[in-house]
Amino acid sequence: MKQYLNILLVLIIGLALFNCSSDDDGYGNITNPPADAPEIDVRINEILLANAGDKIELKNFGDAEVDVTAFKLCSRFVYPTLGDMTVETGSLTIPAKGILVVSGFDLDAASADLGLYRPIDGDLEFSEPAFMLDFVQWGESGIGRESVAVEKGIWTAGDFVPAIADNHSMEYDGDGNASSDWVDQADSSLGSENKAAGN
């Protein structure tokens, strides 16, 4: 009987050690993604807040195509997958310098945040900066995943784009990570280069 208890004790200790070593993120240290994690420069480029349905434009600022099918958006802790949304313009494999417009995710026009996340090696953790690619918030500060964007260094705490008029769009000017890099446009340029200077 004592021999069985010893074996059981060894199994329990071994299982506990295994769980402790694998309970972080799926690839070791979630805040330090693997060195071979690809550099991706896909950004939120325009947001149309419209009564007929909101639309979100992404632009691939990089030099290689990017498949964003498994990427997720985040607004007020709701997380739609791009592959489950309606493609309005472009393709879920965005070519270099290309544009994708999706719909099917309603945003709060008065105030909200919008983050863009990509999985790494099949894992995706919304509270970890390594997975966040871009972020913007409007109407007020301190919304949703602002703290993650601040930790990543792509947003300033307390900063926000002023709320825009109904059926207007917010366009990114193509350079920077501040609310001042977003322009209120009465006429959307979804699916083509933004009217905002520098994009």
C-alpha cells in the first residue's frame, strides 16, 4: 500500500510541475514573443460610424501580404474575428500597402475604443501588449484596452479622438499614434487612400 502511495505522490508532483511550466501562454513568456514572430504593420486606417452600419478599414503598411483571417478586433471587451465579418472591399489576405474594409460589428459612436489583435503561434491574449497591433479610442479616455496600448507604447494614457458627427468617418493620417493623427471626414474614403494628409 505504501508503495502505491509513493507512486501516486510522484505522479501528483510531476503533474503539478508540468502544469506550472505550461500555464503561462503556450510559447513560454507571453510578453516576449518568439524571435521569429513575423513583423506585421497592419493598422486601423478608417472607421465609419454610420446609421446604416459601421465599417472598419484596415491598411497593410508593410511590404508583404498579411492574412488577417484569424485577427480580432476589440471594442469595449467584445472580440469579433475578422474572418467572421463581412468583407466590403479587398481581401482577408491584404497585399502590401493594400486595404481591407469590413462590416458587421457595431461600435458606440459616442465613445468607444477599437483595438486590432493578431494571434502568435495560435495563442491570443487580449491583456498582453505582444498581441496588439493598433489602438484608437474616441469620445473619452480610459476605455477598454487603453492600458494595453499604453503599455505597448502605441497610445498615450488619457488621449482620445473627439467624438465625430453622425455618419462621418475618422481617418488616420498615416503617421503617429495620437488622437491628433485622426481626422473627422464628412465624406468617407473607405476602400481607397485616405484624404487625410500624409497617407
